[in-house]
Amino acid sequence: MSFPLLTATAVLPAVGAIATAAVPAARRTAAKWLALLVSLATLALAITVLVRFDPDGARYQLTESHAWIADFGVRYELGVDGIGVALLALTALLIPFIILAGWHDADPLETGSRRWRPTQGFFALILAVEAMVIISFEATDVFLFYIFFEAMLIPMYFLIGGFGDRAHAGSDENAAAQRSYAAVKFLLYNLVGGLIMLAAVIGLYVVAGNFSLQEIAEARANGTLDMATNTERWLFLGFFFAFAVKAPLWPLHTWLPNAMGEATAPVAVLITAVVDKVGTFAMLRFCLQLFPEASKWATPAILVLALISIVYGALLAVGQRDIKRLVAYASISHFGFIIMGIFAMTSQGQSGATLYMVNHGISTAALMLVAGFLISRRGSRLIADYGGVQKVAPVLAGTFLIGGLATLSLPGLAPFVSEFLVLVGTFARYPVIGIIATFGIVLAALYTLVLYQRTMTGPVKPEVSAMPDLRMRELVVVAPLVVLLIFLGVYPKPVTDIVNPAVKSTMSDVHKKDPKPEVEAAK
Amino acid sequence: MENLIALLIAAPLLGAAVLLTGGRRLDAVGHWIGTLLAGASFVFGAILFADLLGKDAEHRTLTQHLWSWIPVEGFQADVTFRLDQLSMTFVLLITGVGSLIHLYSIGYMEHDERRRRFFGYLNLFLAAMLLLVLADNYLLLYVGWEGVGLASYLLIGFWQHKPSAATAAKKAFLVNRVGDMGLSIAIMLMFTTFGTFAFGPVLGSHEKPGLVTGASEATLTGIALMLLLAACGKSAQVPLQSWLGDAMEGPTPVSALIHAATMVTAGVYLIVRSANIFNLAPDAQLVVTVVGAVTLLFGAIVGCAKDDIKKALAGSTMSQIGYMVLAAGLGPIGYVFAIMHLVTHGFFKAGLFLGAGSVMHGMNDEVDMRKYGGLRKYMPVTFVTFGLGYLAIIGFPGLSGFFSKDKIIEAAFAKGGTEGWILGACALLGAAITAFYMTRVMLMTFFGEERWRRSETPSPAEPSVEPAAETHGEHAEPHPHESPRSMTIPMIVLAFGSVFAGGFFSIGDRFLHWLEPVTGHSHGDAPISAATVTAATVTVMVVGVTIAWLQYGRRPVPVVAPRGSLLTRAARRDLLQDDFNHVVLVRGGEHLTRSLVYVDHTLVDGVVNGTAASVGGLSGRMRKLQNGFARSYAVSMFGGAAILVAATLLMRAV
């Protein structure tokens, strides 16, 4: 038996989480270093997976399969396709940056406050989330996926509720109340989604008799497993609802601004760049493969919701006064693009959507982490409390601008490639929706540049006049992300090469072919 | 030889990277690094130009493929460059004028502590602009297109501590983004129509058009109009013109390079490059000519009313690009002349802006022409070079602008029919107004009383001047002086171009023969002879100059602007376009987003929460139990799993 590489990518951070939690309370710094090293080792494993993965090989690779709960056909089955491998790599890549950026976020509060912050717990929880997210990207057994899809809510709940952003306008009690509200809201929304999915998971078992994604998908494709139209639709909706809460899709999005606003910036990145990706990933993997006909049936409605997300999220971002909530609404707009790309049912749309997940992860991390550095300096999340920062902290302002330009999908930076692919892929089948979605690029420029203008330019506000520029630790966080944004904007081929074959398989799962160019079709 | 093409872009790109990440260490030499790399790019351009000249006209296209950029099933975008006569013309203009303006900026920005960064941005601009004109497909062009937009944004807002500069920068980017929507949609349409957006397959050559011939006219009209929208944004054409005046917040070399000579002409490049699409979409061409004609009058009228020397020149830029767009809309009759005017305009407008910068440099950064006057004695070099640029732009016989503008007016008449008459008349009227406003600028700046002295000794008869004098008392009183050599040399070189370029291009139709293989050319069907048009052009020019002289030369210029007629007041406010934008877009947008924030908070959140009200109530009770959510959640998970097991067992049993 070969080395279970995929299991290792999840077990390593899981064990690391336990070990970090077990570090004695006094050795806070040691716990941080341990967590960082574990996350780097996980990244090394993820890179190994990436290297070992052959884009032109079998659809699922590095597979592992063991009987688990034999009576109910639940198996421990792992395997990655190109899409999974890309997101696995993204997750493993971002966690070290998240840990490093949050280095002091869980330090004990200043004397005078009775609240105690378990530093070890903070980093252990991040690693726990990493482990669960990774296994969600790898699981090819529906039940196994479901367990971790749900279980990751627990560490996330504590990360949001237990380690809030210290920059808060209200009193301590007020802050605690809002944080608790955000955490509970996060949990309830996702819990409801999860419970509905659970019903659908049971239903799927009733119909198919097992939980194996590959077996069911194959049986669906060659016609040996028939589902009644209505059954398929109900099951699809059950799965989709859970994923749409997590992604999140309008109108199920309102938990995200609360959660991202109240959490510390690194945790906000964890939510939007890592955890939420499981939702869009699962749409592509489970909804389309298990329920191809129902997916096509629901496409028009989903596209409209995605379009609303794009425009609505962007407009709401324009209206925000809180930096982190602004980024949250921008993410809602971006998730709209991702979902639109998935359900456009074209190769360009789906490759673009996958690429979008990766690029959005990197660009949001860059923008949000720098925003976090900014906020920690001034102790306020309100845009109006800033002004003229670029004069006193030019490097901070510069990286913030690059993060912002990535968020508005400036050509030359990575998100442009994915956004354009999504747009062109959607336009090819649904021209009107594609055209309306391009309004998103104007609105994105609006909210990003207004944010930059109000915080970074103009006369220097007295409160920011002594603000230090980025420190070495912060530069180490930001610089690689900036380099990646430029590199993947100029040369995205390494990612598209991995993703393309997987998208091709998905397209054939749903029995869809790309529309032919008009000129060619006319011949 | 084609391997040199990438170096054209690489040199300034390297400069930008080094200067923007190099840190303070490079402060002392940064401007020289930037200038040298710009110059290197010009040298590469000159070598390539010599190489092209050595080939026969039909084989003057070089391509260089670098790497596969976005390969996705059914979708292919490459990083490939194309150098032909059209892009070569731009390369020489961009790197030539660009290098001169780098040189000029060494002196102009001498006292700015962020000079290194300024040169980094300038180099970034050069790289992006070269990418724009060298790209071999529309998507790569888009990268250059937004790249110059970014550089423009950074440079307009270079003095970010001024809120007006930051606002102007944002406005420029946003208005351009509206144009970018057009470019996006055009590329998407090309993709769905042709399956590609590379120049070669889509456009073909002017003798043998590519895939465009297979598309319906409706589709081509759609693509063309979307390209026009993009061009309107970048080239400040009506209705997306509002950003250019505000863009004058940027340092003057930026106004000269980006907002006069090169970037703002990118829209004309886009249209001429896409000639084969426009040729098959006559309705779209008509719209292009209308946009050009409207803008050339719009800009000229605005130019007449501005007291800010740079804003007057900005109005003029808008107007001159209107001429180019008009010519480009005429099809093969006008393409060559659009580009020819673009090049001569690059010389004289860059020269005029540098002259304005030189004046400001000597006048404590004062931009109000009402506070200039009589400066010719103090700044002889600036006066002469600016004067030559002035004569060029108004189309004084023999100078550059005369040749290029005259050709466009002829071409407009040659369009034929009623259209031809209307367009020709607009172009002629524009020429008269151009002569008027440029004479006004010239007279107010270099002739007449030395009005800047008045602020020192306010006469008691004019108490209204006193407050102004007081506010200016804080500054040192202006001591107009000639600018340093690094600034005057570029002005002199550009003045040479302003004088001789047009004649050089026109003798033996050199420019026509050079560009024709790319764009094609036809003579059209002129209802009146070329000589008549030339005579008319010169006549209206003289009329314009005379009226301006009567108003501003013979009579003293008041320091405080008179109230003016309704039209003057509207023109001062950019013909109320900004007021419209403010009321409709800014105010309306604010209301919209504000109400949406409310709706999101109450309605959307409320409804979704309400649907889950029972769960919410449950949560309240759970919190009272003080056992934390983990435990209750674990219970619910366990319950869920139990249900699952039960259900499966049940199904088995059945």
C-alpha cells in the first residue's frame, strides 16, 4: 500500500492542532511557532500532491478507499481531481499567511481587562479548520464530506465568537454582544443549511444505496441509476441550499458581513477565502455530478440569484462605512461571479470559476490582511477615521492599493483572468446576463477606489500621523501574495492546465457542449 | 529582429519595477534610471523602424510570440506582439515624446521629495502604453488599456494629499471603467462570433479581411459600437469626456504625455486598428463621426471659457481628438489622416503643455491666465516654443497642424452627401473656434499688461482685488524666469516637430504611403476642391484670431473674470456635464446605496431570520442553558447522525 498522501495532508494539521493546544499556557510563543511550522509542513505536503498530480491522468488521483461503516455503505474515500487539487493548494498556501498575520491577535489583552485569550486555542482552531477544509476538498464519499462540511462550523464558531476584532466602536460589553451575535448567526445559518443537506444526503442514500460520489455519478451518467425528476430536484435543492448558505449566495448572505466584521482580519480571511470556497467547490463537484439534470433545470434561477449577488453585493459595498464589512460585501459580489461561472455551463465559465476561487482567495487575503494591519494600528474599523495614510505609511498604502486593484480585477493581476473567463463563458450562453454582470466591474472600481481615497489620500489625520509603516512580519505576509497576484495574472497556465481536464469531465457529466462561434456555426 | 519588440516594453517595465520597489537608496539616481530606460526603449524603437524601412511595404509586419497566456478549452489568449506600420508610428511617438518628457520632468519635479516614484509611474505608463499598441489580440490590448489607466490614475493623483487630486484620479478611473465595459463586451462578442479575438484571424488585412466578412452586419455594428464606447472613455469623447478636465490636477508633464500626446489618443488607435470591423458597419461609423464632430465643438467651446491654462488646453485636447475620431469614422478616407493628426498633435500639444508647465514653474504654480500677462519678455524660450505650438495648432499655413487638420476637413467633405457637408462644416467651425481660444491663451499669457504685478500693489480703485492679494501675500511674489535647460530642450525639440512634422509627412504623401498598407486608403468623393477647403480653413482661422485679438489683445484683460453670458458660464462649468453627473449619478447613487444598506439590514436579513425564527428562539433558550454552543451543536450533530442511521436501517428493513 502506498503512502496515504491525501490523508496525511489532513491529519498533519489535525495533529498539529492538538499539539498546539497542548502547549503549556506560559509558552505562548512556542505554540505560535509550532502552528506556523505545521502549516508550512502541510503546505509542503500539498505541494507534493500538486507535483504528483498528473493533469492528463485519471480523473481522481491519489485515491484512498477503506470500508468505514460497512452497514450503511459509508466509506472513507479520498481522491482529488484538478479542481480539488487547486483548492487544496490554495488552502495550504493561505494558512501560514493567516497564522503569521494573526501572530498577535490572540495575545492576552492589556492589564485591566479580565478577559483572557487562550493563544494556543486560537492557533489550534485555525489548524483544525484547515484539516477539515482539506478533507472536504478530498472526500469522494458524500457522507464523509458531509461530516467535515458540518464539523468545520465548530472551530469557526469559536474563532469568530471567542477572538473578536479589538477595534470596536462600542464598549467592551457591546462588542462582546455583537461578536456573539455574529458567531451565533454564522452558526445558525450554516446549521440550517447543513440540516437540510442532511435530509438530502439521507434521501440520496435511499435512492442510490451508497454514498460513493464516483459510483453514483457513473451510474447516473450511464443510465443505470434513474432518479425520478422530482426526486432529483428535491435532492439537488437540499445540497444546493447548504452550499448557497456557505458560499454565500443572495439572499442567504447576511451572516457574512457580521462574521467578517466581528472576527479578526485573519479569521475573516479564513472565512471568505478558505471556508466559503467549500461551498462553491461543492456545487461544482456534488450538485453538477450527482444531479446533472436538476442542475440544468435550476440554472436560470441560480444565474439570476448570482447576478443579483454580483450587483447587490457591489452596491452594498459602496454603501459601507466599515472597512471589513466593505470587503465582505465585495466578496459576496465575487461569489456571485463564481456561482455564475459554474452554472453558465461552459468550459470558460467553469474553468474561470475555479480559477476565480483561487484568485479570490489570494486577492482577498492580500486586501483583508493589509486592512487588518491598518485597523490594528488605529484601533478603528471605520473608514471615516482614516485619511492621508499613504503619506505616513507608503508601503502599507501601496500594498493596500494592489490588494484593491486585484479586487477590482485589474488586467495584469490574477483576478482579471478568472473574471473575464467567467464573463465570457456566461456571455456565450446568456448574453444579457453576461452584459449586466459587466456592470460589476464598474462598481468594483467604485467601492475599491472610494475606500482607497478616503483612507489613504488627502490631508493626514492627526490620529494617523504617527502610524508606523509595515513591519517585517507584515511584509513577509503581504509580499508573497502580491507576487502571486502578479505572477498568476501574467502566467495563469500552471493553474489552468490542472483545472481544464477536470472541467472537461464536469462538462460531460452534465451533457453540455460549448456553444459554437457564430461564424463557424453559419458554415 | 522581432525579438527586440519585447525589449521595447521590458525596458520601461524594468524601470518601473526597480524604481517602485527600490526604496530611498535610489532617490538620488532614480530619475536618471527612468529617463535612460525610456531612452533605451526609444533606441530599440528606432532600430526596429530602420529595419521596417529596409523591407518593402507589404512585409513590414513583425510578430513575436512569447507565451500562451490563458489557455482554456475553446479559448486561447496569447502574449504575442505585432509590430506593423501603425504600431511603429505609435512606438516612435510614445517613446520619443515620452523620453523628452522624462527629461523635462527631471527639472520640473526637482523639488518633489517623491520624484523617484514619479519616474516609476512614468515608466509604468510607457510600458503599458507600448503594450497597448503592440498587442496582437484584443485581450492583451486590454491589459495595456487598463495599465495606462492605472498609470494615469496614479499620476493624476500624484499629489494625493490634495483631495481634489485624489478625487480627479478616482473619477478618471471610474469613467474609464465605463468605457472598459464596452471593451469587455466587444471582446466577448468577438469570442462568441469568431471564436477568437486575435487581430490576425479576426481582422485580416485591409485587402483581404479576415473572419469579419462572415459575421452579420448587426453583430459587427454591436462590436464596433462597444469599441467606440471604450474609445470614448479613454479618449475623453462625449459622453465620457468629463474626466479629462479634472485630470489636469496631475503634474504638468503628465498632462503633456498622458493626457495630451499619447494615452488619450488610444481610442483613435483602437478604432483605426479595428478598421475592418468598422468598414463593414456603416451605422457604427456614422456614430463615430457624430461623436467626433460633437466632441470637437464641445471641447473647443469649453476651451474658450477656461481661465486655467491647463484646463483650456485640456478642452483643446478633447477637441483635437474629436477631429481624429471624426476622421477615423470616415473610414478609409480618413484613417491615415486621423493618425497623422494624432502624431502632429502629439508634438504640438505636448509642446504647449510643457510650455504651460514652464510658465507655471516660473509663476509659483499659478494656473490662472488672468494672473499672467506680458510674460514673453521673461521667458523667451518658452514664449517662442509655445508660440510655434500655437501657430501649429491653429493651422497656420506651413506648420504641422495646417497639413494634418486641413486633410481631415477635406476628408470630412469628401464623405459626400449631406453628411459630408454637415461634418465638414463642423470641422471648419471647430477650426475657427480653435484659432479663437488658442489666441486667447497666447494673448492672456504672453502679451498685455503684467497682471501678476497687480497683486503686489493693489490699486485702491479696485477693492475687489484685495482679498485675492492678501491670500497671495503668503506666497512669495512671482518672479517669472526662464526654466532650466533640461526643461527647455524638450520644448525646443517638440517645437521643431510642431513646425516641420506636418510638412515632412505631406511632401510626396510620405505618411500616406507608409500607413496605407495597414489601413487602406480611398479618396472619397469631394464636392469641393482641396484648394477651396484650404482657403476656407485659412479664412476661418484668421477670423478666429481676429475676434480673439479684438477681445483680449486690444482691451485689457480683467483679473477677475466677468460674469459672462449664459453660454460662457455654462462652458466654464464644462457645459454643465458635471452638474448632470453629480445630480443623476452621484446623488442618485448615494440614495440607492444608502437605501440598499437599509433594505439589507432590515428586509433581507429580517425575512431570512424570520423564516428561521423558530431556530432563533431555540438559540435564545440554548444560550440560557449556559452550556455553550459546542455542546448543543454536538447534540444536534449526534441527533442528525442518529436520524441518518435510523433512516438507513429502516430502508434496509423495508
